[in-house]
Amino acid sequence: MPNASARPKHGRRTRRRRREDPARNELVSSSLESAQQCLFNQDYGTAFVHYLLVLNLAPMFKDFARESFRFTLFKWTEELDSVGRIQDLFDCYEQALELFPADEVILNSMGEHLFRMGFRDEAAGHFHKALKLRPDYPEARENFYRVANWLVERWHFLMLNDHGRNRKYQQAIQKAVQSGCNTVLDIGTGTGILGMCAKKAGAAEVYACELSKTMYELACEVVTANGMDGSIKILHMKSLEMEVPKDIPHRVSLVVTETVDAGLFGEGIIESLIHAWHHLLLPPQRGENEFQETSATGRVIPAGATVFGMALESLEIRRHHRLCVSEVGSLSIAAAGELRSPVSCSPEPDDSMEPYTTERLSRLPGGYKPLTEPFTALNIDFNNVQELEGLSSREVQQIRLPVTQGGELDALAVWFQLHLDEESSLSTGPQEDTCWEQAIYPVHSTNGFVLKPQDELLVEVSCRDSFLRLCSVAVLRDGHEIRLDKRLDLQDSGNPIPNPNPNPEAELCSALACLQTDQSPTKDFCMLECSEMALLNNSDYHQSFCSALAKLFSQLKVKCQNKERDQSGPADSADCSDLLYVLDVSEGFSLLSLIAASNGHIKAYSSVEKTKQQEVLKRLARSNNVPEQHLEFWLNHMEDEQGMLKRPSREKLWSAIMLDCVETCGLIRQKLMEKASLARCLLEDGGSIFPAKIVVHGMLVESDTLLLESAVQGQEPTLGFNIAPFINQFTVPVHVFLDFSTLECRHLSDSVELFVLDLMDSTANYTNREVKVQATSAGRLTAIPFWYHIYLDQEISVSTLSQNSHWKQAAVVLQQPLEVRAGDRVHLAVKLHKSAISISAHIENTPGQMEQ
Ligand code: 44T
């Protein structure tokens, strides 16, 4: 036997590898073959596993197999998605990204899944990465803009542009550090600004934590760019998970934070501070007279807050939170039962309900009427852990408020003063010249009850699940207490509140419907989004549909009768006694299918998905004499959503298809044109899709507000720090959810037609259009707000700008403002990519003017 152990090691290794190679190669090639075969057989799961094996064993095939691998991944994850195997789906993406970490298509697609699942922050991160890899990748760009708009990121621009706020925080931090607080933790650091203030003020140790991945990465970039990467330790975690000494070596003497939302507690500041006092902060200063070294005690900036409230009347709030009409289109909706917006702080706890929504009262369309003076709802000391802990168990506080002006009680509005220290505070009040929104606690059930100046309003203030809750419970009038929170009580007490639906027949139907489904009308309610509620209250919209549908049906009837008359009746000819088929593919809750069906002789398909909402539609069908079999729920019959627009049965074609073309936020719905061309193929001769056409209108404006919300403005560094270029990467060119009627801006032109989307004729569409607009006054052109005229047919249209619209508006904000003089002709290059609009502007006859 030769001396085996004396053999050189590398020789052994080489030989072993050589011996393994054929087997490995064989495995690779047979797996590749299997992958392709499975792909051909549409067995995507197995194909995916084979590809994983191949590409892990033989990375040199990556370029060759990239396209098929992506295709397999997308098909397989689509399947996993449809059967709810979400964890598996994300595992597949993780594995794919391990193989192709810089593949922008995979990153973008994973972002889309994340977004759909509600992980917006992570989704934004993926779209952002995809865009960084390929800045001209339009899909990722469109996705990123949509997500960036969804995130609360806009606040960061507002905050960083709010010089008053920045300076006050800086001064308070500086004072604290100079008085001896030399170890600092910034909770929810965002861009890192407060942590950097502490460092600049001379703090020896600064820590910061941030739970959002996107913001954490941004903070790291900013801190590095400002030369502080060695001196501020940033952690990607929620402060509640932090421990001493694992995450920070010892307790700190100062916590700085601005984790507050419009309702003060919505970002969890109470839990964060209770946890910080127990685990991260040095003990608080004891008595006032007792001297303790500042560096040995802990404190918090802000030191506390005072919360204010006020009752108000606002039609805008009302129409988003309760039903204000008794008829929608041709339908009586008394039998609908109780419909509620998902915002309520009723005494019965319900997880799905937000206790408040937010509005900037100064920009509320139609304004608001204060019904009481502002009152103090709560005082809280952030430096007193017992007080923080006691908040949830505090007794419900009842406040009696004299009504100062008569009106309908629509909401309680809340704002606060944030006391940074003994000297300095910030206010989020509606009168202040600040950008902050107020919290709105809508009132659901006043049944048209009107407050009078001699009344007193009874408001309950409490704190549950660390949310501040305000509830108007009763009105005191002439020594009587009239409850506002319980409808049954109201009826029992025989109080004077009128019934808004004095239709006994409909009431009876409603009662019957409730009996049949064994539901009590007071306990069981159907939840609608605020925008769905506003849609129901939008009479013009439904009336327009009613007229357009009736017109179409009578045209089709005439056409059919003509045909019947002309043809001498072979079996396949039109039979006018046949039902017409109508499909409503609106997103969310829609009554359009029922409105169509109420025309008689129509079979309508609704896309309403939620069981409770379907029940409402069924009840309404019954009470409006629509035969049960004439209303179907499309998605109940569908295995996969892909088949969405397939016709109901082979021999029937759709007479009308209703598409939901504009999102509440003011943007054209994604994939609208694809849906429209699919829908066109499914129409019977003479049938129509609604809308037939959309005309985009816009206007040139100067608006500083829009600039402040879109990017950190000016060349000046923020508090001396270089932050703007980093956060401004998240700038989006299109602003959404605007109220153009109350936007502070100067109009620089009349409104103009920007674009036409013909949904009935795709050949008439273009993706680029040059529009010339005459400036009517001089100013800085900063933005072009836009809205839509939705043409149901050639004559009937609805505008998304109308007063009772459930839509908001959007605006393109130019990267560089353009100085215009009255009379200038401004050229707008309007582009539509998929459903995203972009606009650039330049002035005619001024050579050298840069395009935006
Ligand atoms: N609110 C301004 C500031 N976070 C933004 O991920 C202030 C709004 C404002 N990170 C009225 C008045 C004002 N641990 O990036 C976010 C968020 C992060 C945390 C780690 C935690 N426990 C948290 C909690 C939140 O902090 C950042 C800021 S919170 C967003 C508020 C005059 N309306």
C-alpha cells in the first residue's frame, strides 16, 4: 500500500473534486431539464425548486436562466398568494434574492407583494432599492411614488421645514445637555436630527433607535454624512425591545423623542416612556429641594403635554362618517341598517376601530363651526412614571361644556401643547401657523339633533389601550339629559330627535330583514371606509349613473326591437325578453350593480366582497323590489381573480361594465387601461363601459404649502446639519389626497384640459401630449393640481372636484419652480405611463429655459 497519508492535501482535494464533478454536473443538467419540463407543464412549484438547486450548485447558469427563473418565481408566488401561503411566498423571494441580490425586477415584485400584505415600509424599501439599481425602471418608480405617498414620510418634510419647531427642540436639548445630561437616547430618531443636536450640544454618549427600516437606514446615512457615525450609535429597533447593557451600556440621563401624532399618543409614547423609565433612564429627580447631580438623574424632552378639545360642526366630516341621505340614485336605503365609518371611540371596545382620524382644520373644505370653547381634556407629565402608568386606570373624566354656538354636533377635535421644558412649548392647535393636523373624533349618531347655545355638552375623556378617547355622551337641555350614544335609549325616552328616514314601509323592511338574519339593528352594523361613506352621500354621482344606465338600457332595448323586427327569426337572433347583464367592478362598497338591477330585466353582478356588505346589498335589493336572483356577487363564484372580467356564461355578453377609474387619493387607478381594453372585448354590440371617457383637467398654481410638503426646502442646512439631500430622495413628484378648494395657493391660469383617456376606444389614446397654457397672472409656477371629469357617456359626467365628491385631488409638483409672467404661454409636456401622470413645464420662446 503506498503511503496514503503522505499524499499532498491539495492532490487529494483535486482528485475528490474531479471525482464529484460528473455527478454534480449530471445533477445540474438533469435538474435544469426538469425545471424546464415543469415550467412547460405549468408545475411552477417543482420548477422553482429545480431552479434553486441548479443555480445554487452552478451559479454560472445565473445569466442564462435569469428570465425563466424570474418567470417561475412570479408564477409560483402568485399561486402561493392565491392559496394564502404567505410565509412560503416570502421564503421563495428570500431565496431568490439570495441568488440575485441586485435583481431590480425581483425586488420590485417582492415589494408589490409586501405592499399588498400591508407591509408598506418594507415595500417602500424594496421599491427604493430597485430604483437605485435601475433609476429608469418605470414600474419600480411608479410603485415607489405610490408607497412613498402612503407612508407618513411627508411629515418628515414638514417637520424639517418647520424651523420654529427645530429651533425649540434644539434649544431645549442644548439646555439639558449643558446642565449635565450627558448621556442621551433619541427614541424614534427618524432622520437622526435630535440625536445630532444632543451630540452637537456636547453630550458624551448619544444613542438613537428607530423601528422603521427605511428611516433607520436613512438616519445612518445622515449621521455618517455629518461625520458623527462614530459618535452616535443607531439601533434598528423599537425602544420597547431595548435593554441595558445589551443594546446600550448603561442607563441614560436624557430621553428625547417626538414620537407623537395628531392624537398625541398614537405613536405609543406612553408605553415607550413607561418602558424607558423602568429600563433605560436613570431615576428621576426626587424632590425639588433635594440636590442631585443632573448626570445621575433621568429626564425626558418633551417634559409633558396639555391636550385640548373642542366640539364642532362640519359638513365635510359628517359626510365622511355617517349617512346623510335616505336615497341613493333610485334606491331607498332605509333598509341598509346601520352603516359606520371605521373611526369611533364608542364604549364597546372593537379592535378594528380607530378612535380618531386626522384633519388640518384650517384646510377643511367648507370650513367648520366651533360649537364650544376649547377645553382642557388632559394634562400629562412625561417625567412622572406613576402618572404615565396610572393613565389607563384613571377614572373616566366627565366634562360639561357650555354650547357657545348652535349647530349640528359632528365631531370633537383635539390638539395639544407639547411642553419641551419649563420654558418652551410647541402647539398643534388649529389657529396656529403650524403644519400639524388635529385629531378628529367623529360623532356617529346624532340623528339630526341640533345643539342650541343654552345646552351643555357632556364629554367623557378616558384613556384605553394608551389612546386618548373622547366621547360626547349627552346633551343637557332644560334640566333633561339627552343621551347621544345609545339609539335604543333615545327611542325609549321618547325624546324629540327626529327620524331622518320617515318611511314606514322601508323601516318595516329593515326590521324584517334584521329579523330574518337574526341581527339587532343597534348592535350589528356594517363598516364602511370614510371614502365609501362619502361616496354613498354623493348624490350627483349616483344620479348620473342612474340616468346613464337608464339611457343605455333603453337604447339597447330599441336596438333589440329593431333587430327583432328586421330579422325573420332564426334561433340565434336577439331575443328582447332576455335579461341584460351588468357587471360592477368597483373597488369596495358600491351600489351601482343594485341601481342597474333596479331598472328591471337586468341581472347585475356586484364585486362587493365582504359578507356584511353583501348582506346590506341583499337587504336593499329586497326593500327595493329587486328580485333576489337579479343580484349576484361576482367574487363568490370565482376561483381566481384573474377571471374577473370573464363573461357570466358562454352565450351572454355584458351590456354594461362599471369600472372604478379614479382612486380616492386623486390618482387614476392602476391597470385601468388594461381593464378597460379587457372589458371592451366582453361587451355586447351597443354595450358600454362606464365611464366611457375621462378628461384630466389641471391648473397652474404657486403653492408654498405643496413645496414644504414635498421636499426639504432651501440651501440652508437644517439646524446646521446636512439632511436635505438624503430625505429628499423620498420626494415624490405627485402629491395626493389634496383638497384643492382649500389649498393655500395662487392660481396662475384658468383650468385647462390636460389629457383625454378614451376607455371605449384605445386607439384614440396617446401617452404624450403637449398642452399650451396661458398664464393669467405672474408668479412662481410650483405645481399643477389635477382632477377628472368622468364621462359616463357623451353627455353625462361627474367631476372629481365637485363639492360633495368623495375624491380628493392630486398635484404634480415641479422639481424646479418656473417664474411666469401674465400672458406667458407655458408648454406642458404631459405623459401618461401606465396610469401615472407626469408633467414637465417650460415657457415658450425663451431659449435656454431648462425643462423640468
Ligand atoms: N410627529 C410630528 C412626528 N418610532 C412624527 O418609526 C409634533 C405630528 C407631529 N422608533 C402633531 C404634532 C407633531 N421606538 O420614524 C418614526 C417611527 C419611530 C419609534 C423606535 C419606538 N418606540 C418608536 C415609536 C415611533 O419614530 C419616528 C417618529 S414617530 C412619527 C411622528 C409637533 N402631529
